[in-house]
Amino acid sequence: MFYYQVWPRSSRYHGTEALTYSWSSVLPIGQIVTVPLQRLTVPGVVVARVSKPNFAAKPLTAVLDLPPLPTPVLQLAKWLQQYYPAPLGMITQQLLPELSKPDADLSVPPFSTPALDTMPPLTTQQQSVTSAISKPDTYLLHGVTGSGKTRVYVELAARALAAGRSSLILTPEISLTSQLAERFRAVFGQRVLVMHSQQTAMERRRVWQQILLAAEPVIVIGPRSILFSPLANIGLIVLDEAHEPAYKQEQAPHYQAARVASYLRELHNAEQILGSASPLITDYFLADQRGKQILTMDALAAGKRQAQVHIIDLKDRSQFPRSRWLSQPLIKAMSEALSQGQQTLLYLNRRGTARLVICESCGWQAECPTCDLPLTYHGDTHNLRCHVCNITQPAPSICPDCNQPSVIYKSIGTKAIVTEVQKLFPQARLARFDTDNKRSEQFSQQYNTVKDGQVDILIGTQMLAKGLDLPRLSVVGVLVADTSLQLPDYTAAERTYQLLLQVLGRIGRGHVAGQAFVQTYQPNNPAIADAASANWPDFYQRELKDRKVFKYPPYVYLLKLSVRRASSSSAAKAAATFAATLRGVEVVGPAPALREKVAGKYVQQLVIKSAQRSKLLDVIKQLPAGWSYDIDPADLL
């Protein structure tokens, strides 16, 4: 009899150590098996062979007829457990899909020579970038929207393929996979495999097993989860739109995809590309500090042209004679687009649940004097509160700057915009894309319908801002550009800049002439003005200065802690008690979380800051039962 340590794939297993099982024959490390666990049978992976334990080890349930996981996959998982601590069952869920018996006919059709002649020739800047990526390392590719970053990715994937190596091409949103896969399949054919969570369990299992069984290099496209694909020889890892918060996993393990990709790159001695028109402040700073290559593409690819950007002051109500939310210049441009068979995209820059708290007359907004963050309005107490340090103050009815009774507490949703547009353009074909869509209505399912011009006006949230190339799109309207500025978070200005730059980049892509209308209560806000003019240098330097003063990344590491209790007082007491035990780190709070009540429980939050990440890992080890944590959070909401 032989004995093996196994990682079980089950959220029911909360331990941090492998479980020991027996089997009658020798098994390789990485072998995929099924094991008994709490009256269930779950998949697992063999991670070590051990001597006979001093207890009666249960036998494995079965050994699946699949090759063992490649060694780098196991190495990555072991690192992940240390860097982003989480229960072992959840770590293993990243590695294995829901498995039963292997599917039949899993071979990848042979594909010999990439059809690069289907792609436009490389521009001078694209050639310069591909030449500069000359050795295994991490490269930050700062390419303006429309400069042709995807063309560079295809060239690098072809180069990796010629060397007999696979590629991972990550997208932040599942809705972008269809478009990206279409471009890559035009060159690489059936060698391109797509895997994401909106596929059925059977579809995901089939693709995962194709990857595991592939005898030749493949190109895998999908969201952050594809980093754990069972590939033995990776030559290229690309994070497209690398600034997007979707690259941070919200559930345990709370990993940041770029950091996981960096370690995976080291394991495979591969090239890693962080591509973005608006890099994360932290990524850009660290790349600069560590002497990493920052590659710039600031010229539009052949045939593309700069779109006209118009900033509309929402305080000037003379601009809105027919609609509260759509200005007359925007309505006129939409009407012209309709008459010419072109498309309009109306974008609601909304993220999170914070309401607009702003003066309609002068653009004033309430900010925390300690944290430099917007204060959030709470209707039940009619107070403004900082959800980081917990400062509160009465909500004003008169603006403290201009003394006008024009402070508003409002929000608007995509469904209300649909109703408004239907009244203005009853003949237009509309489509709304947001998180309320059914599966059949999601953009990934409707991409070809939209691309072919069967929709006249698209209305939606962030998913429409990223990476889309729609040939008939000529008008973009950002309805309330201030919404993300109101979020009580240190990344608010950065997210506003990124989102505006992304949505403005949907036009001027060489198909039709483009116009964009940015409607805002704060037309002179630096983040909005810089995005409208694509002024990255000024925006970057200003943000760095603010973050250094208020101690935010990249100058410190962050840990977000939360505790839930039956009453607000008991939650506050628990948070204060634990905060009092902490030494050697900066503790901010406790304060009620932005969502103060979740599933009937009250939530209190602590924010821990330290220049040494190891100290935050020590705090995690001290956490009492019932607490949750997020290390390196994408935001503090």
C-alpha cells in the first residue's frame, strides 16, 4: 500500500494542510484523483508521496485517466497559498474544474503555419515594441487606444508558437473574449482555446482537458482564471487592459492577476506583457522604480484618427431642453448617426452604490479632510460619512461654497436611460448591457449582432467601455462622468480617468468619423480634463503626489479587514477590540463598511497600512474567527 498527500477540490475543506490517503499502486505527483471528503466524493490532486501515517488512511475513490498536472501548476498553487492565504480547498478550485470522467475526442486539430498575412503589417511603433521584447521579463506596454496593441499580442504569440511554446492572453471581462478570440483564430485557427465561467460546466471541463492533453502549443484566451491552465511550457503571458479591477479576485484567494502572472512568468522563463492605455499608477511606478521596460505606443495605427471630444457642463441646464440626462448636442449627434446608419453608445459611468452628492450650481462635493475621499450620503440618518476613517457630518442642503440651495442626492440607472431614449428616438433599435442581463442578452452572446449593425443605440455600463471595436460606432455619450469620482475610495480619480479614456477610445478607430460628449458637473476636474485630452503625464504625477501625502499604494501595502455581527454595536466593539491589539502597522478605522448590512448582519471595516507586506500577513494570522480579509485590495469599498 502507498500513501499520498492530496489537495481536495472543495469549498467545504477549510484546512491549510494536504490530506493523506492510501492507494494500491505508485502514482505520479500531480495525478488527478477523486477522494472521499465529508460523505462526498470530490476531485483532488496528488502533491506528495509520504510514509505510512499513524492513523488509518482512507483509500482514494478513483484515479482519473488523465495526465498529471504539470509541475509549474503545482508550484504556482503552493506559492499562491503563501502569498494570498486561503483555505486549501479554495486554492485547489483554481486548479481543477468540476471533473467526472474524461470527455471523448479532446484533440486539438493540427495547425501548422500562423496566417499572419491576414493581419495588417506592423507599424513602425509596433515593430519597435516587438523588437524591444527580446528576453524573458515583464514589460509594461503603454499604448494609447487605437495604437494596435492586439496586433502586437498576435505577433508575440506567433513568435512563442514558433519556439514551441504556448500563450495565455487574458482579458478583464468575459464579454471581450468573443472579439479577441475571433482575431486570434483568424491567424491561429483551432489552436486558440477559450475558457471562462459563463460556459457550462461541461464546456469548461472539455476545454480544460483539451489544454491538459494538447501535444502541441496552444493559445488560451479568457479572464484571470486561465492563469491556472494546465500548461507545461508557457512562452507568453499577456494581460490586456491590465489596469482593470476585474483582474483582482474578490473571493478567496484574493489574488491580483498581474502578481500571479509575474510568478508564473518566472516559473516558465516567459515574457509577460501588461498592456493598457491607462496603466495602474502602482504598476507604472513599480516598473519605473525597478528599471523594467516601459514601452510606449502613442501613435494611432494606420487608418485611425483622433475623435472629437466635447465636454458638456451638466450645471448649464440650457444645454438640456429636451431631456434631463441627454444634452442637445448629444441628441443632435445621435439623430445624425441614425440617419446615416451609424451607431451610438450611451455610457453610464457607474460603479459601486455611492450616490451623487454634489452641488448643481458650482460642482462642489463633500470630502473627508483626513482621507481626501468623497463622503457618502446615508439617507436613514441624513449624514455624510467617510467609510475609511468613520468621520461623519450633517448632509447640507445649502452648498458651503456658493451658498445656493442646489445640493443634490441622486443616482440614475441604465433602465431609466432606455426609457428616455425610447421617447426621443422611438424608431431606433436599442440594446441595454449591464449586470442585469440574462445569459442570452449578455454582450458576449450579442457581439456579432451589435457588430453587424442590428442595434442602433447601445446603453450600458463598464462592460461597453473596454476594448470593443465596432465598425459602425460614431457617437459616444458619457452621461454623468462624475459618478466614479464620488466613490469613497483613493482610486476614484484613477478609475474615472481610466474609464473615460476607455470609453472615448471606442470611436476614432478608422471606420467612421467619431464624436464624444462628456457630460459632467465638474468640467474643470483634472481627472476628467486629462482623460478628455489623454494627458497621462500630468495625471500620473498629480496622483503620485496625493498618494504619498495620504499613504496609499504604491507607497504602502493595504489590508482590508471586515467583521460581521448581529448588531452594529457588537460589530463596532469587535472591530475596536481587535484593532487595539495590533502593533507595528497603521490602523485606520474601524468604520461601517460601505454596505453596512449584509445578509442581516452589520459589517465593520478596518484598513491596515504598512510599508512591509509581511506585516500584513502576520495580521492575517492573528485574525479571530468570523473575520474576513482582502490583502492588496483593488479598492477600499
